[in-house]
Amino acid sequence: MSNPGFNGMSPQILERARTIVDRTIQRNIKGLDFLTTPPVPVGLTPKEVLYERGTLRLYHYLPQSDEIYRVPILMVMATTNKAYVFDLAPGQSMVEYLLKQGFDVYVIDWEPPLPEERGLNLADYTQDFIPTCVDLVLEDSSEPDISIVAYCMGGVLSLIYAATHTDGPLKNLVCLTTPVNWEEMGLTAIWSDKEHFDVDRLVDTLGIIPQDFVRASFEMLRPAQRTAGQMRVWEQMWNDDFVKSFRAFDRWGAETLPLAGEYFRDTTKELMWGNKLYNGTLVINGKTAKLSDITVPIMAAQAEHDHIVAYEASKPLMQLVGSEDKEEIVLKGGHVSLIAGPNAARRMWPRLAVWLGERSV
């Protein structure tokens, strides 16, 4: 039996009290640093700019393994966000992980569209930007084929590209939290209902859809999320690793990108309202984008608690593609934690590396 301590309290209670006091002191001291220090550095894995044009950036990451898989990877980011979520910080970077596993990694990133890019549309992204980057990767790597790993709306663009370039160099396709059936997009579908949402007036008036509008549309899906996050980081202010990770994710969320107006109009009318990718009637530059025409090996990863792309919206992909070699994985986590952070490092990245490794020789 343990001896009673101060005022009869057990050593366990005293130790707990000391921990609470110590964390309270650290929370107040470090809280000031949290408010006054500059944004946390992100995207630190060494890379080179291979190509840039307007809103488009193509990066090539420097190898970190003596032996490299033959087939290069092109990662395609969603048009609403910066690609550094693939490379948040050393030890929390999907790019770094894949490099160390022996993959040759390229990434499509986006900058805010310029005023003169207001007319960019769905065809520009799927029939120009992605094909141009594919050609540049093949030229730079001196390989005849390529794998694409795409996130969220980047997955939608990559599916359209794959369905309209069936004789192209695509060898493998990985779609992460990618919506296919837009009728199952929950609150997003409700708020975008054509009876209440005048997309033509919005686009014709603004030209570029502002960053604040795009960010607010995400935040409305979970109105209390930002407040809850701030409360949690205050509770964990003594935990340097937690705070560093939170600041990186918070920076990424705050740096949501504006969208080219015509692209926003296309995605609203063709995908959200018409659900044309799902029903096989989407026509891009005279080409019909039928998912059944995609026959390359394909992997789809979904998150159990995705508040942006519900499982019901992404689930049909496996049934719609014409591929014989296809695999779906459903993992615990949310829309972002599926691809970034400690859970992704344990659950998704290893599965992705094994799947691609078997198909990249």
C-alpha cells in the first residue's frame, strides 16, 4: 500500500496535480508563442520546378533512395487547395514517404488563378493541364508510362483525363476521397441546388470565385470545426508535436484557393447538377468521359468519417470503371486525415506504396 503524501493525498494524486500545474504553466507560456510566431514552414522536401504556367505548377521531388521504381508518380492536387498537404513536414509527408520507398514523385500544384484566367474551364484542366504535365513527366523521366495519384477534386479531373485518353500512357490510377455520384454529396448538393443557387450570376459578376467563398463553403459543412480545433489546440498547447501538426494543417486550411469562374460553372452544372460523370454523359471537347472506358489498374481510398465526400458519393467508382485490376480500401479517419498526419502514415501510405510498388516495375 502506498504511503499517503501531502495532506493525506496519495502519490498518484500528487503526481497528477503536478502534471496539471506544469501543463497549465506551459500552456500559458507557449500560448504567447503560438499567437506571435510566423506561420509554420511547410513543403520542405527538396524539389525543383519543372514547369509553370499561370495557375499551374509542376514539381519534381529529388530522389531519396538508391533504387527507383521504373514508373514515375504524378500526384494531382484538388483545385481548391495547395499541394503541400502532401508534404506537410519531415516525418509527416506522403511525398517524403514515397521517395524513401523508392518512387519517383512529381506533383501538380495550383496557384490562385490570375484575372485573365477567369475563363479556364473543365476542359482546360483535363485536356490541357494534366496532359501537358503527363508529357513533361514522361520526357523528364525517360519512361513510357506513368501512375497518377489524385486527391478529391484532383481525382475527378484525373478520372476525366483517364476516360478521355484511353490510349495514353497511364499505367495506374489512384483516387483518394474522390466524388463520383454527386447526388450523394450531402449538404454541398443541397446548398448548390439550382432552384436556389444562381451560379451564372455569381460567375458573370465575379469572374474569379473568391477564396473566402470557397473556404466558407467548406466550413459550413462543419460550422463548429474551427472553434473546436482552437479549443483542442489550447488544451494541448503543452504538446509541441501536436501544436506543430495543428499549425501546419490550420495553415493549409486557411490558404484555400479561389477558383476560375468558368471552371466553377462547369463543375456546378456538369457534375453537381447534371451528375454527368456518374451517368456517363459528360462531354469534354467532343469526347465523352465514360468511366467504363477506364481499364487501367485502379485503387480507390475512402475515409469512414469524410464530411466532405461521403462514402456514398465515392463508392460507385469501383462498379463504374472497366478495370479488372481494382481495389477499394475504406479506412478510419476524415477527408484530410486519410492522406496526411499520423493516421495516414500508419494506415494509408503503406497500403498505397505496396499497391503501386507491385505495379511500377
